[in-house]
Amino acid sequence: MTLLVPLLFAAYLVLYAFALALPPFPHAAAIEQNPLQQKPQYSLDEWLQREEDIALDNLLANVAPFGRNVQDAAPGSVIASPSKEHPNYYYQWVRDAAITTSTLVDLYADDPFDPLSSKLDIILNAYASLQDELQHTKNPSGTFADLSGLGEPKFEADGTPFIGSWGRPQRDGPALRAITLMAYLRAYNASNPSLWTSDEGPDWFKPLYDPRMPANSIIKADLEYVSHYWNASGFDLWEEVQGLHFFTAMVQLRALREGAALALAFDDSGAAAWYTQQAGLLEKFLPSFWDASKGHLIETLSSARSGLDCGLLLGSLHGSPAANNTVPGTPPYAPYSDEILVSLLALVYDQRNRFPINSAPPASPEGTSPLEGVGLGRYPEDVYDGYGTTPFGGNPWFLCTSSASEILYRVAAHLQETDELEITELGMPFWEALLADAPSFADLKPGSYGSKDGLFVDVLERLRSVGDGFLEVVKKHTDAEGSLSEQFDRVTGFERGARDLTWSYGAFLQAVRARGRV
Ligand code: NOJ
Ligand code: NOJ
């Protein structure tokens, strides 16, 4: 037994080295072309249009009430995946639920009177009520009395506590939930403007934020948690390492900033001042995640890992409102910040060479950029293969690959809205990679560019086409039914890990939404 493990490991290494030595992957190509798996040939636009409907349908299938995969779950729960074994993801994670519910809030906000919205309204109200219950449910992270219980990462589908051992607490959950519920409150109020200040709102409306009843006020409880615990260490979004994390800090800062504005709207000025003060401290702390010697942000402070991590992209995306921001001021490390762009570049370079399926990226008609769409995983050192852990077990993830396109689309949307592209020395490696072999590459130097400049036009075009490149990778590895699991195999490209991962659908929908704004 003791000999077997190193032997197996050695055999694995040999196979792995062998796999890496085959650049174009005839084996993988043969599997992808298996006629049984033959997929219709859609253009990216056609496919996105179809896949958008499929993704929403499959996402809602994991949400109670109404979802076909969650008939025994408590109303308002969002399970991570219908997979009950190998792996068992049939739980409600506070993070996954808040992130994917925010996609539903966006759809609701688009048109509260659309027939879909009346269904969403029921789901969102149930989500809010259930969060109130979960907050008050005593669990292994703690209780409601000192708010420690709010750091619990996951619950059973029926709303009871999960008591197994786990990486807890995780301090991003309350922040993400507050962000989602604040967006819902704003969207709801926008369609029922008199409710905000009157006492006639639906029962659930005031408890979302009620200065008079803080103990019963869901958003306020989360904001109190964030404002008191943001500088305490906890587990990262991948549930593996304890410390202080970029993703967590980014969503906490956004929650506090929006929370301060909300508190003011409800005349809770003491709380507004407190959230503003804590947000200021957190904002001063965030630059600790910039590692000048590495030239990119790092996900976890004082960690043995490289720090390159898809959590950097997700922290930027979920930490910065996409549009209709009600809080003035620019969030730090927004998708268009130099630090995020060069970190994205470093992550892409790492993952491109790490995964065999990335070694032959699809040729793009516009010419090839060193910044081409590739499958992105969580972080270089990842060993979780979707079922268990194996050496070199990490694979590309759908949600990480989608998040790269969303970053690029959001940069493009930002440039369009502001008509200003600021190129600095710090961001230069990114722009060089993006514009390599573009007509205006020769003009690239630090400075300010606007829509009248050829360089600006080229940048916009490239952001969109490279963003599409990442979605092409998602398209390529999505099965014929349009289902998205958690990961796709680094060698064969086939889906693996928890099937129908709610977050995979949510991240895809968000990326497509960002694309629509470009
Ligand atoms: C399950 C966790 O959710 C995942 O993030 C982790 O990588 C694996 N367990 C292995 O620890
Ligand atoms: C594992 C991921 O690492 C974690 O972020 C996620 O919350 C759970 N799976 C559930 O999807």
C-alpha cells in the first residue's frame, strides 16, 4: 500500500508528461469528433441565442419553488447542482445561491411586468424569506446572536444545517447575499416607488432593511456581519485555504458601499456612517493584494500559492456593479483597472500552457493574438478534479472561462460609455498582447485615447473578439443538450464534475448579458 501510492503517482506523471508531449491532441480531437457526440454547427451568435434559453431553463430547474430538480427543497433554495453523489452538490451554498440569484434579479429588473418576472417575483420573495431563516439557524459556524452563524457556507436543501466537517467560516456569503437582496430591493422599489418609505410594502419588504428591527432585518444583519468581520480570516471562495482573500474583500467592500447608501435611504444615519467608515478601511487594505514583484494581484495574502486565481476575475466582476450603479465613485479593481487586466493576462498565459486542450487554440480569422480564448481553471495549483483530488487534477471550469469574457466585454462597455481609454505603463503588457498584430499596434504608447483614434477602435474590436474567443471555448465543450457541468477535462475536453452546475449557468448568462451591452 505504502509503495503503491508513489508508484501510481509516478505512473500518472509519466502518462501526464506523455499527454503534454502531444501538442495537437489527435486523441482528444478524435473523441470530440465522435459522431455520437456530433453537435449541430452553429455560429457563435446562433449558439449563444439558443444556449441562453437553455441556461436559464436549467438554472431555474435548480431553484425552488418550481424547479424540476429540487422538488423536495425548501422554497427559495438554490441548490449548487442536482448531483447527489460523485460528487454530492445537492446543498445550498450561500455563495452560489446569491451569485445566481443576482442573475435572476437582473432579469426581473429588466422588466418587472414581464410574465417571467411574476414567476421570478415568487422565487425572489421565497429566497429572501429563506435567507432570513438560514441566518437564524444555529449551525457549526455559530449563531445569530453574535452573527457568527452567518459565515456558514452551506446548508442542506431543506434548510437544516449541514453538520459535516467543512472549510468554515466563509465570509463572502453574507456580502454576496446583501448585494443580491439590495439589488432586488432597488428593482422592486423602482416598479413600486411608493413602497420605499410607506408602511404598506409587502411583509417581506421592510424586514429586508428595517432600522427599527435590526434583528429581523435580513440585509442589515448581513451588513453588520460584513462590517464587523471583514478583517477576520476565513476560508476562500474555493473552500480550501484560510486567510484573507481578494474575492471576499472585493464583495465585502461593494456590500458596505451599497449598504451605506441604502442605510441613508432608510434614515439609518448611524449605520450609514459606520458602514462608510469600515468601507474606507477596507478600501485602504485592498492594495495589499497587489504584488508588485509578481506583477499581478494575488488571491490570498501570505499564501504558498502563486496567487493567480480566477477568484481575482470573479472578485472584480462581483465587486463592481455592471451598470445602473446607485453608489457614486469608482470601485477599486474594476474590470477595466490595470491590475485586473494584467492579472487576467498572467492567468491566461499560465492556464494556456497548463492544460493540453488549450495547446491548440482555435485559429481566429482576425489573426492570432497572444491573448486568445482558452479554457480557464480556478488556479494553477488546483488538484480538485471534480470528484476528488488527484495530482495535477485541476481542469478548466466553465464559470472561470465565462468570467474572462465577461471581464473583456465589461471593459469594452466601459470604454464605450466613457469614450476614454487611458493607457499606462502598468497596463501595457495587457494592451500589447491584446493589440499584437493589429494595425494600430505601432501607435501603442501610454496616453489617453478616444473614439476618434484608430487605436481605440482596434481595442474595442479586440476586446469583443477575444471575449468571444472565451465563449467559443465554452461552446466547444458544452454537450449537445447545452448542459454545463462544473469542469471540462483538461485532456479530452469532455464535461466533468458536478452536472448542471447552477453557477456555470449563472456565469454564462452574465457573460452573455455583458456581451449584449457592447
Ligand atoms: C469540495 C470543495 O467545494 C472544492 O472547492 C474543493 O476543491 C474540494 N472539495 C476538494 O477539497
Ligand atoms: C466548489 C467550489 O470551489 C465552490 O466555490 C462552490 O461554492 C462549491 N463547489 C459549490 O458549487
